[in-house]
Amino acid sequence: MCKKVLLLSLILCSYSIVSQTVSTVTEGNFHDGLAVDSQGNVYGSDFPPVAPFPNPIKNVYKYDTSGNVTVFATGFVSPNGIGINSQDEVYVCDHFANNIKKFSSDGTLLMTTTIGQFTTPAGIKPIPNTLDMLVVEYNNNTGRKIKQLSADGTVTTLFSGAPLNGPAGIAFIGDTPYIANFNDRKIFRFQNSILTEVAQLPSSNNPQTDFLGFLTSANGLLYATHFGLNSIYTINPMTGEVNLFAGSSQGGQDGEISIATFNGPNGIIVDESTGKIYVSDAGSSGPVKNLRIIENAFLSVEDFTADSFKLQAFPNPVKDNLKIEMKLNILDPLEIQIIDIKGKIIYQKSFTIDDSELSLNISTSTWHEGTYILHCVQNDKKVTKKIII
């Protein structure tokens, strides 16, 4: 909600609290991995929860920006993780078929990996600034691996063995990949061919459902689903802090995020153009296969007010220059930071405050179009605003 005030011939937006809400799409079967293309279309896998395979043949579904659900591709044994490169080519891990299929944006099959290249591929995501893909193999034995699938079809093993334990989730913050184990719910940073444990989701104490589904990232945080606890968690990869983001008891209630419930949340992905989070409800006590949509996912209640200062940022959307006006009640140091939706710092500056008002102009002419998050922090007070370029 914006209250618009005309000041010096400029429209200033003073933001109030924006509600975080959850809704449900019941068409199609969104059970497992999710991905979003550059147009905002969502793709979801219908992974078979039980054997025998491949009966029936499984599909990948598409939820378009108009709200329509269609079959994007069919003929899978067990579609699992999905990744989409910068050309909107869609990669699907066919888990028990032991291959990865690549499709054009219209659903035309472009490539299937050959026998022996992959064993139970589970997660796949694009490597930033390339057309290559990062893949994890789940495998029930010691063959658990991280691999790179190059655009030309070349496969390279990057890591093998412990501490991988049924890896499925992949997310990038900047250029750094994070890998999540399905089985023990541990999350690792993967740098310089080394896996470093960052955090572990809490346990449900039920070995039948005590799993971490998939992983995504936004605003410098990781977001992970917990199948058995019917919840979504945020993870600070710098501190390892794990916090409940959404969910409680098993259910399918829509509405305000504080009361919304999930049923075996599994796949999770951020829509970079809108700031929405999509989640696939797999059903912790039976297949549900609904697509859940979290609106205004990154705008928590504390993000819009601070006792010590008021912030105005305009215009929004921004064309070439972003103007920030602040009125401060406390003359303490202040930091302003702008990051993109993947957590990369685009602008950062600290200020020594000697006046109750602060004004600055930030050139955005070279920034890519998209959603950015503006953080203003003074002592323990923080204001966060979403900026559109």
C-alpha cells in the first residue's frame, strides 16, 4: 500500500506494512522440484511417491503468468529437480531413469544425457553467468556426487562422497553454491572443491518424514523446506542461524502467512521478478501435489518501521537515479545497502550523521532490470524496501 504525497513536484512513496499471504493452485500435480523462467512462468515436477516405476508416466507442469496450468513435458519415469538457464532452456532430472532432459521453452526435447553420465540426479540449477548447470546425485550408496553439466553436454565430477547424504537442494548466493542434503537436513557451502557445513534444519523425530526438500535463496538468505515439520525455514549462511519462516501443523490453510499451513512442503523457488516464493506441497501423509504461492515473501513486519528514522525512496520503479530522503530522530551512524534478489551487494555505504535529515542520489543507469532490496540500518533498527529497476 502506498500513500502518495506531492512534494517539490515529485511523487514520494511512504510505505506501510504489506501483507504476506499464501494461496493455493490445485490444478496439475506440483509434487517436487520447481523452477521459474525469465518470464515468470513456474515449472513443477510430478515425482511418483511410490513404486512401481514408470507407471503411470509422469509429467512436468507449467503454471503461466496468467494463472493457467498445462503439461509442459511428459514421458518421465520420475521427474525431480528442475533448472532453467538464461536462455529459458529447461533441464529436468529424471531421477530413476538416471538421465537429465533438456527442453526448449516451448517444450521441444533438445537433449537427453547418455547412459552412465548420471545416477539418480536429484537437483539441478544454472551456474551464474554461464550456460552450464550444477547437478547433485542423490544415490543411496557412496556414489553421491556434485557434477557440472556443460552446455555442450560434457559432464565433470566436482565432488564425491561424504558429507553428501542424499543431496537434492541447490541454491546460489552470488556465485557461491549451497548444497542441501535430503536425508540429514544439513546445508553446505561449496567453495574451492570443499563442502563446509553451514547449518542443519531441526528434526521432526520421525524417520519417515524427517527430510529437507529443496533450497532457494533471496535477499542474502537461504530458504529450505522441511517435509516432516510442514515448514519453511530461513538460513543465514554467514552465521548459520536457522529461523522459522512459515508453517506449523500439517494442513492446507491459505491466508496470512502467520496462520497459513503446509502439507509436506518440498520444492521451493523464488520468482526474481516479483519477489514471490513458490512451494510444492507433496503431502507428508499422502500425495497432495498443490502449488503454494507466498506473496510479498521478503517484506516482514519489522521491515517497514523504525522508531529512529523514516525513509522515502523515489521514484519507484527507478529509471536512472534513485533518490533517498531520510528523517532521523537519533544522530547515530547509519548504513545503507542495496542488494539484488540473489543477495549480491550492488551498493553499500556508511554515514556519520550530524543532521536530522539525509538526502542522497544513487545512479542506477547501469543496473540490470529487476527487483532490488534496500536496507537502511541504524543501531538495532532496520527499514527494508523493495525497489524496482
